[in-house]
Amino acid sequence: MASPQDEPKPIFYNYPDPVPGPDVPYEKQTLSNPVLRGLPLTIGATALAYSTTLQDFFWYNANFRSLRNIKILDTYYARYDPCVIPVEQNASPSGVDAEQLFKDLPLPRIQPDDLSGRYHSIADFHELYKTGQVTPTAVVETLLPLIRRDISPIGDHSVAFLQSRVDLVLAAAAASTERYKNKAPLSVLDGVPVAVKDEVDVTGYKRTLGSTMDFTDPKDGTSWCVKKWEEAGAVMIGKTTMHEMGLDTTNNNPNFGTPRNPHHAGYYCGGSSGGSGYAVGSGLVPITLGADGGGSIRIPSTYCGVYGLKPSHGRVSGAPTVGIAGTTGVLGPIAATMADLEVAYRIMATPDPSSSSSSRFPIPRPLPSPSTRKKILGIYPAWTSQATPAIQDLNTAAIQYLVSTHNYTVVEFTVPLLPQGQLAHALTILAEISSFLHSSTATLTNPNKILVAVGSRTPAADFLQAQKLRHLLMQHLSSIFQRHPGLVLITPTTPNEGWPIAGGVSDLTSGVSDGNLSIRSMEYVWLANFTGVPSLSVPLGYVEPDPSVAKMCADGKVGRVPVGLMGMCEWGGEETLIEWGKEGEAWLRDEVEGGRRRPANWMDVLKMAKGRMRARAE
């Protein structure tokens, strides 16, 4: 068996020079963004829309101009594209054989029935379909009344869904049912229900980006990554809600309603892919599509107690959809288990010949078994210490478990200018989304009128300064990965235990602008977006909720709040993260008191579908 030293050194396209950044200590910056809700929010948003003076004031108050004071950036050029592509050595030039790709997909193992907090996985659907105990048609007939908002009464979970094309859903399920009847499923994903965030195009559906506007592809196409799932037989049951324009991390959406956290109704489910996180966390589907420009896959995954992968920048194609944040945003899976995430990722990351970046990536394949990868965890104590004590304790215990049980070693690392880097990321994504919208802001919700107005005031010089800092950070990470091949950088996913709905129901109807908490929730996640590296969030455990938010929970849906553990690794290192994520899954299963927990509103879709089939047979 080859040792790690015998393996060929990876080759990359566009790899940053491995140059360490300046040796400066972590120094948290003081934030001074006002919290606005209710009438002050309405007045502020209206005034800001018409006053460039106010827009400039808010821009300066966000401290964006401070990036000009980082003198070392004069020695860096601006790097706008964070895409770094591993080059597959001895690759076949024949292209992607989809049929062979489906055959090579790993078949997830059936989990023990008595497993604590057991979620239904792809394997459960596939096995029941094969034996005929359940059909894809029975599953979607069970799900549609739960998620539709165009019926009366509306579905119990419809707040997480924007639209379901019943005709398309039933047709896809019927075709899958027939394939299983003929013992010819397309793949392990055939017939499995999935849902898609309203950030991409799907034929027959509108694309609104959580707004009241229409951004649908004029040709009514389907994004490549969704098409790959459908070609594998997945049944797309509907589009999920999102934070309007993806511009915050709560999924608060006065336009279409805000799904509450499945584990505690007094908390948000996270965003901006909140509908997708909710759909998986509530047991409706094992897989959803999310999009992540500043943690928008990983934050709802951690808040909802599920798994979320932000792939390497450029790896997953969304064509023909035009992204709203071209250098920070990516598409990726949210899943009930690591096995589900692995299958979903492998299919959606099939290289797209029409994409200049995706087409260059190799076909995703698992690491050799037995794996020879080096098992190294990187920690930055000063950065991790920004999390609450409860999260820090869980984080430390999980790392100790990975060391003692899975033979990891731990090294310490530092990253310079992290607070400034987070500012640079925020400046960049706000400017990108403002550019995407142009002047189409009149119908935006009040919090987003403020954000877009502020983002539109970014001078070119400051935007380029942010890209210089991006270059510095990419080179610094490159130097760390070169010193420690196979390294997984470990942090909490968020430093905070969820996000309480502090203003009560009124916040859900009119929105809220809390810049300080938005920035805090992205403390760790932004770095992967800005530098393009892949990142995975896995459930870390559960903490006691804030007792002051119990008033939001008249229905009694109150439980402990999930928190997450996050790993980042070298560009193209998704397979390393998947192996690490499986070991993190074992931590939750074997070491956390009580194991995994299902929320009070968790739906046993397969049990309900079996009941439907029995009733029909009688």
C-alpha cells in the first residue's frame, strides 16, 4: 500500500503562491451598527433610498474605508477570482459517462432502526422502493399536501416552500415508480424527493430570489446541478424560501413568510438557504439545494441540526442561472446524513462542459480505500475563543474525540487580518448584489433597501483594496496547506447559539436590520467564501435555549438549540472533508449525550406513505 509520501504531489490551475501574510495578532474590532425594526426601520429605509448622504454615512459607519489603512496591501495585486482547480493527472479525455457515474455512486448503508434521532436517508427510500413497500408516487402524494401554499388550508410546512408544480412532481414520481416496477432505477437517487432553493432556475418554476421580482431565465432552463439530480431520477418537489436576495443569515422574509427553527420555534432556521435547511431538518426530504455566499448553506445547516457543504469555488455549475454574487457565492447540498450529502455532491458536481470553471474540475471520486490521507486538524485558539463558552466546550471535546478515536494530530495556525478580511468580504458581496440589482430596489424589504443602498456606494478604489486582501488571505492559506498536506482547519460553524427572534412576531412581518449580529453569525464562515476553499458544517451538539424567547412558542415546539462544527481544507479537497465529516457524524452519534435529536415537528414521511398505500389497498 502506498504511503502518503509516495503519492504524487497535486497539481493545480490558478493556485496562489504559498506566501505567509504578516504576523499580526487577532484583534476583534468593535461594531457600531444600529438595530432597526418597526417604524424606525421603515423611516430609515425610506430616507436612505433617497439620500446619498445617508447612504455614504452608513457605508463609512460600517468601517469599510479602513481597508485603505492596511499598508501591506500595497505589495499585493487585486485578485478577484478565487477559483483554484485541481488538475487530474492521467485523466481520460473522453468526458463524463453519466451512466457509469451513477453506477459508481456509493450505496449508503441502512442505519439501525434504534439509532437515536434517526433521519430517513437515501438508502431508506431506495430500499423501500426496490421492495415495493413504498413508491415514489406515494411519497410525493404524502408530501404535496404538507408543502403547498396554493391550497386551503395551506400545508403545515408550506412556509418553507414557495412553489410546487404538482403536475411536474407527479409525472416525475410516476416515471420513477415505473422504473422501480421494471427493476431499472437510474441510480440510488431515483425517486428520492429533493427540494431546491429559489436562487436557481428550474424549468416550469419562477425564480424570485425570495423577492417580489422575477429573475426567471428567459429560456426556462434548469440549472446544471439540479438537472444532474433529475437525470439521476430525483423528484424535485418544489422551490424553498430564502432570505430575500440572500442578504442575511436569518431567512426572515416578510414577502412569503419565515419558517421557524424546527428545534425551537423562538429561533430562526438560518439563511439565506433557510427553507432548504428547514425542509431537511423537519424530515421532509433528505437532500436540498442551497447556495452559499457568506455561510448561507452552513449557517442554516447548523441551526437546523443537519449537514451542509460549501464546495470549492467554481466546482458546481448553476448554468444557465446567472449568480448574484459571482466571486463569493457557490451552490451545494444540505443533507440529513453524511451519506446523503456524499451522493448529492457527487452527482451535482459532475463537470459542466459549458462552464469555464466547472468543466476543468475532475469528476468527484472518493478517496482510495483504505485511505492514506494525512489526518491533521488545524486550530486557531484566539479565533475560536470568539464563540460562546458552551460552543467552545463542545468544540474542544469534539477535537479531543477526533484525536483519541480517529488518530488525528493537531497543529495550531494563524490567519492575519481576519476582522479586516470579513469587512472585505462584506464589502465585496454587497457590491456584487447591488450591481446585480442595478436600480431595482423599490420593492425590496426595508432591511435590504438599506443593505443594497449601502453596497451601491462602494468606490472602485475600496473594492480593489478588498480584492488585494483576498489575494493576501489566499496566499496565506496556501502556505498553511503546503506545510500541512491534508489539513482540515477546524472552527465552530457560528460563534452564537442560533439566532433568537428577538422582536417577536412583528420582526417576522416587517423585517429587522441587525448588522452586528449578522456579522457575528458569519465570524467563521466568510473565509471559505472569500478565498474559494471548500467547507463543511456538521452537527456538533445541542445547547440550552435563551429562556426569553419561549413567548414565541405557543405551540410548544421548544427544544435545545443545535450548534455546528466546521471544517475547511485546500481547494478541491471535498473528499477529505467528506471523510472528516463522517467521523464528525460518529461524534454526534456516539459521544454527545442523548445522541442526535429530531425536532418536535419532524415528519416520518415514509411511515405516512406506507399508511397511504395500505389505505389504498384496503
